[in-house]
Amino acid sequence: MKGTTRSTASSTATTGDVIVVGSGPTGLLLAGDLATAGVPVTLVDRRPHGISNLSRAFVLHARTLEQLDARGLADEVEVKGQPLSDLRLFGALRVRLDTLPSRFNHLLVLPQYEVESALERRAVEAGARFVHQTEVTGLSQDADGVTLQVRRPDGESADMRAAYVVGTDGMRSAVRQAIGLPFPGKSVIRSVVLADVLLDEKPEEVLTANAAGGAFAFLAPFGDGYYRVIGWRRDRDVPDSAPLDLDEVREIVRRALGRDYGMRDARWMSRFHSDERQAPAYRVGRVFLAGDAAHVHTPAGGQGMNTGLQDAANLSWKLAAVLRDHADPALLDTYQSERHPVGKSVLRSSGGIVRMGMARRPWTRALRAGLVTLIDHVGPVRKRAMGQLTGIGYAYAAPRGAHPLTGKRIPDVALAGGGRLYEALRGGRFVLITPQAGDAAGRKDRLAVERWASERRTTVLVRPDGYVAWAADAPDPARLEAALTEWTGRS
């Protein structure tokens, strides 16, 4: 264990390679990746140290579980969560996940704080530095780096400097505001209620969700006997600050689910509003945005935290490659071109789900029924919908003339000797899978060379985030070396 430093900001400028602002799941995964790659990273958060159990996210999808597997964390979180391979929406649509082409052919019901706990431990062990109770108040950048202006717990101001800064500080991101980026969008649902309650009757399903009677409700277990309730009713539009009691929560659940399951003993209740927003750019100079700082979605589909974690997985290896002089800084531009379209797609899909749930007029209900039938009975439509929901269906654009595999997510294929691809990806390395034995050619710190367990003849270079960087059928040695140099640097 390398250990960690926990402190408040000093009054003098702090120098490092990367500062990550915000210690939610996105920031923790990013900081852990950078520290694992040997990049000095400081994680700054305005909150005191400690992980809150007031989680809104409760679902890990297949692609996120694959990313956690590449970091040696998937087995740990799988034990703590509850797998679900059969999900029902709107009472009629049955979503079967056991046919997904993934080792994780299910979704995992697990509170966000459990995910944060695993990611924080990994970041600590890798040597990430944590600075708590420190608020970002301003930012400036030049050709060589970024200077953050911060306020310490004692009210004193200080500067922190790094080569790059990543804002993972949520919907009200101070980093996004400091670089002057707008956050266009709108509030889709107001007066959504949250409550953590005990239930006298255990729900039949691990996740329970439905829309009926002008209301929507969702139940998910914490694992400690309590359940998180998320609910909304059309005829109750009040400010977030309006008082909330358990009777109101019960009424919403009864309308949407038919009964309240003997709801009692709320340990926490609140209201919030759900927005759909996306920053027009995820990068301004040496400053990046990821997670909720870059995009926020409705809770429908449980895609918010998952999308943020995949943002971090995309950005971390690129920052590490550039800072270790293994890649041209232009590589960082691909973060915007790859992840911004995914964020936009998630806005559409999560928004579509919530609008289906809110359908009120006869023609919109008829449209919902038609869409449910289409997804349920038409294979290609169902496959596309499941690919977007779980994240495994996304691919990144490839250059003209590239091999068909380029830019595609590659599943956890078997390797010669009994290994798996996502085990080989651990440590943030590229993996070259070839038909014949080979070596890393002086790149062992950033490249693993493996053989197919099958008779497959294609040579594939897999990026640290599990997408294909380059592929060729029977390439000559010079062509292969050129690809390795382009993506992993010189030997």
C-alpha cells in the first residue's frame, strides 16, 4: 500500500500533474487510474472526508461492471450487490439482460456509496493525495498549466497548480462555472420525492418501478433493511423546499404501485428536481469536465453514475499517456469527440423513458404501448435499446479505411493460458492480442501481449478502456510496429 495524504490546501501553490475536483464516483475512478499509472494526482473536495449514504444512484450496468473488472473491483462489488437479469418497466415491458454479450449479463443493484467506498480505497492504495474541506473559487490557465484558486476551511485563500484539471464536481460544478461554460437544458420533473424507509412487506422484485394513476415510483434496497423510494405525482408540483412527510410518499407509491408495502420509519426524506443538461464542450484548454459536471440526466434507466464512470475511464488513460510522453497531446481532443455524443445519447434515452412513464394523453399512452411492443418483439430494436441502456452498445468513431473492429468495445474474451482480457487490462495497460506469441518490445510498463485462446487470426490492440485502438488481419511486422508506436509510444 503506497498510502495517501489527507490535508487542507497550503497557502502556497501546490504543483502536480493533475488536480481532480470532486470526490464522487467519477472523480475517484479517475484519480485511482492516474495514481495507478504513476501520475501524481490530487483530489480536491469541498466536503469533509467521509462517504455519505444519501445515494441517488443504485444501479451498475454491464459496461460499468466491465470497467470495474479491468480495475480488479468487480468481484468485490458483485458480492455486495444484488444481480438482476429480468426487469419489468411500465407493467408490460420485460427486459431480459441474461442474453447480453457480457460476463456481466445483468444489472447490479448497489447503492452508490458502496461503489465510492471501493473506488476510494483503490485510489488511496495507489497513492492519490486527498485535500478535503477546500472549495474552488476561481481558475486561470496558461500554456503550461492551470492554477486553481481555493478557499480553505479557515477562510483563507490559496493557490493550487497542475498541468491539467478535471472537474467532476457535480451539476453545480465550480470548475465549469470558472471556465465560463454554459449548462443548457431544462428541468424535466419537479418535486421528485426521496425517502429511505423500512417496509413491512418485501417487494416481489429486487427493483420495483411503475407509472400509473398520474404517479411514478421506484423502490430499491440498500441491503441493510432500508429501501430507497423515488416518487413523483403529476398533481403535486411544489418547490424543493416544501415540507415532506411520509404520508405523501405513501400516497405516491400507492398510486404508482398499487400498495405502499407497509412503509414506515423514514430515516431521511427530501425533494429534488430532475434536469436534463449538457455542457457544449467537455474540454477548455487544460481543463476537462466529466460526470454530472458535464451532463445530468433524469434518473430513469439508472444511467447517470454509469455514464460518469465511463467518462473517467475514457479520459484517465489519455491523460496518463500524454503526461508520460507516450502520446501526442492531440490525443486529449478525442475525449470530447468520443464522450460528448454518448452523453447526448444518454440524455435522449433516459429522457425517453421518463416521458413514457409520464404519458398522460390517450395518444401518448398509445405511443408508449406501441414502443413497448416494438422493443419487446423486434430483435434489432431490442438489442439497440439494451446496448444503450447497459452501455455495451456504444462504439467510438473510427478513421476512414480502418478495420471494422476499430472503435468497438471488445468483450471479455478468453486468452491463451486461461486468462481473460479484462484481467490483462489491469494496471491501465494496452493489450495486444495476436494469433502467435510475441513480446511487449520494450513497452512492458504500458503494453501486455497475449494470444487468443481460439483459432482467431486477427491482431487486435485494445485500449486501456476496453475499446479497440487498431486491428488488422495478418499485419506485417512494420505495420504492427507503426501501430504500437502511434498508440503506446516508442519502445
